[in-house]
Amino acid sequence: MSTTGTVVGAYEAKTHFSELLGRVEAGEVVTITRHGAPIARLIPAQRESTREERAAAIEELKKFGHGRSLGGLKIKDLINEGRR
């Protein structure tokens, strides 16, 4: 997905909106300008994760933490240190 993309004026964006949406759907970023100044960006929408994907991510985090320690430190002491 491109982060630089295309720059179009407001009038052109209005007259070619369907085409621009197709380009954004394909991953392009479109910046809309008025009198040369950027006023809006069209960016591809992010897909929401599924319940299964979130559950799998949680399981991976649990696996990652298994067998790791804080080297004798206590969580309560770390929390208190962060409050100072």
C-alpha cells in the first residue's frame, strides 16, 4: 500500500470520485487539495479483526510470556515505582 499517493484538486476529486474510490480500494492514498493546500486524504479502510484472530493473538501473547520472569521483582513494586 502506498503512503505517498496521488494529489488531486477538489474539483477533480468531485468529478472523478468513483475512480478515486477505486484507486483507494486498491491501496492508494489520495490527497485532495483546495487552491494547492491539502484539505483531506482518502485512505483505504482497515479491516477489523475477527474474534478468532483476536483469540489467536491472545494465545500467542500467553505463550510468549510463559517461562519469563521479572528477575525477582514484584509487580506491585514496579507499579509503585511508576507512580512516583
